[in-house]
Amino acid sequence: MVFGWGKKKDDAAEQITKQDQIITLSEIESILQQKKHEKQKSAILQTKPLFEEIQKEIKSIDKIISHLKSDNLKVDDIDKTLKVLVVRSKSEVIEIISKESKKTIPQVSSYDALLKSSEVSSHILKKIGDVLGKNSRVIHVFAKKYAQDLKTHLEIITKNQSAISKQIRDVSSFDSDALAIKTIAEKISQLNNEIIEKTQHIDKLKEFHNECTDTITSTEQNIASMRSSPQFTELLEYQKQIKQVATQQDNLNKEIDDEFSKISRPLGKYVYVTSLEKPFRVMLENLIANHADTISLENKDAILTILEACMKGIMSGTVSVKETDKSVAQITHLISLLDDFIARKTDLQSQRKDLQEKLGIFDSKQLEDLERQLERAKLDKDDTESKVKTLQTDLDTDYTQRQKLVEDLQSSLVGASGIKYTIQF
């Protein structure tokens, strides 16, 4: 290794475990900038003497070229064709090296100047190396006494230029490492924000969950209180009675339908031959379509008129039936039952109306509202629990991912700075 670079790296590695600093993510940028400045400063200090030596070696090469320039290399004693080749090679070497050796490598006062100086010295080295390489055979055969000196000086320049390039690569490598470190830090910062947002969201959801729980408790208490009131007990009794009345109404409707079904055929034929006025025809159609609903005290006279007219039609033959006497008897029987049907129907309707009015003793709407409120609160509570569970799973994943990134970050910082840092949030 050149100038003990390998030794310094080993010393830095030995110091890693001896230092442990606590920092925040926001401090990483300044740490990297400071470390970069230190590396650039170190590179400047390390390369200054190297550039000075390169400049010195270039001057030595220039002196050798000056001697070569005045040396005829005894070309007069060789073949003319070969002489031309040697003279041409000598001229090219002298021209290129004389031109390059006159160049001055800029002073290294900053890292940018170091890069510029390296570019200049590298260009000089390439030009000299290329022309000597191109004319190597001629130099070694006809200018042998200069060849070794040129090679020695060129090797020193090459060695120093390699050491300079290594310094530059080290700084560039640090820049690459620093960029990777900042990328990891940005990912951690983004995860931190997500963790904060999810944590806050979970807290809000838990608060809402508690509100739902309180709502459920208070609503259940209110519902229980309403259900245990005397009014609610009476409500249940009235609802029971209403169901009983409804059952009686259904039975009555079935009884009415059964009686009308016996004369459905005569009525069905009578609708086509009736000479009754339009209101009666409409009533007849309703009676055929829905017997029980059509029967009422208000419709009694019209229904009697229709039934009697139908019966007369049967007896006169206008309404054709298979058994005239039987149909007439059935209509007569239905007419005899009509008052009873209407009375019973009216009574049941009255009972149901009275019971419906009594339902007002209890605020059923309030109870229904409370039950809907309870159902919503339970749904909201279940939904909140599900969301909290999902968010908590995501949060656990975020924490695991962040820990992995933090470990990568701390490891990268050790590699880049030689210092062990602990990231604090």
C-alpha cells in the first residue's frame, strides 16, 4: 500500500467499538458533510507532496530529454532506412515530452484544485507514457542509456498518480456511501411519519371505540328502563290484543270469502248481462275481486241490490246456471248473513281502532330510535375494532421495517465514518 493508507484504515477499524454517539436523523446530514470535509482535507494534505514529487520527476524527465535532444545516437553508422525511423522516433519523443514537461501542475489549495491537478498530471503521464510506449523499441535499442532513467522516473510518477487516484476514489466512494445513507435516513423519516399518523389514528379510533361502548351501555340502560315501564307492559298487552283482533278479522274474511265463493259463478256471469247503472257495476266488479274488503255498512244497500238483481236474473234465465234453485238458495242465505258479517266486521274494526289509539300510551318511536342507535353503535364498535386491528398489524410491520433500516443505517455510518452511532427518535 502507498503512504500507509492500509495502516490508517486498520487503525480506524480498531476505533469503531471505542466510540458510541447518540444522534437524531436530522444530524446525519451535518455529520456526513463534516466527514466529507475531513476526507477532502486529508486527501489534500496527502496528495500535495505527491504532486510536488510528480512535478519534480517531470522536470527530471525534461532534463533527460534535453540530453537526448543533443545526442545524435550515432545514427550515421546505421542503415539509412533505419536511420530515418530512429530520427523520426527521437523527434516525436522529444517533441511530445518537451511539450508536456513544460506544463505546471496547479497548486492544491482545495479539493476542486486537487481534481484539476490530478487531471493535469494524469494527462501528462498518459502523453509521456503513450509516446514512450509507441517508440519503446527504438529507445531501448538506440537510446538505451536514457531508457532506464526514463522508466525509473515514469514509475515514480505512475506510483504517485495511483496514490492520488486512490485518494480521489476514496472521496468518491464516501460520496456514494453518503448518498446511500441519506436515502436510508429518508426512508426511516418517512416511516416515522407513517408511524406517527397511524398511532394518532389508532388513538382516535380507540377514543371513538370508547364512545361507542359508552353509547351502547347508556342506550341499553335506556331501552331496559323503557321496557320495564308500566306503559311498555300495557303496550305489549295492547299489541297482543291487536294480534288477536287481526286473527279474528282474518277468520271473518275467510268466512265471507267462503260464502261468496259459492256464488262466484253466478256473479261472474251476471257482470256481463247486468243492466245496473255504472256505480253498481263498479261495486259488482269490486265485490267479485275482493269480497271481504268490499262488504261494509256503507255498501250494504248497494250489495243487497246487486245480489237481489243477480238472483232475479237467475230466476228469469238471464243468468245461466246449472242449478237454479241451488244458486238462488245460496244467494238468499248470503243475504241473510250480510247483516251479521257487517256487524262483526264493524265491531272488529272498532276494537282495532280503539287498541291502536291506546298504543299512544307508550312512545314506540323513541324505543325504535334507541334500538336503531344501539345497532349503529354496535356496528361502529365492531368496525372500529377491525380497523384498529388492521392498523396495529401495519404498525408492527412498520416498526420491524424501521428497525431493520436503523440497523442498516448504523452499520453504514460505521463503515463511512468509523464511529458507532445510535439513532434516537
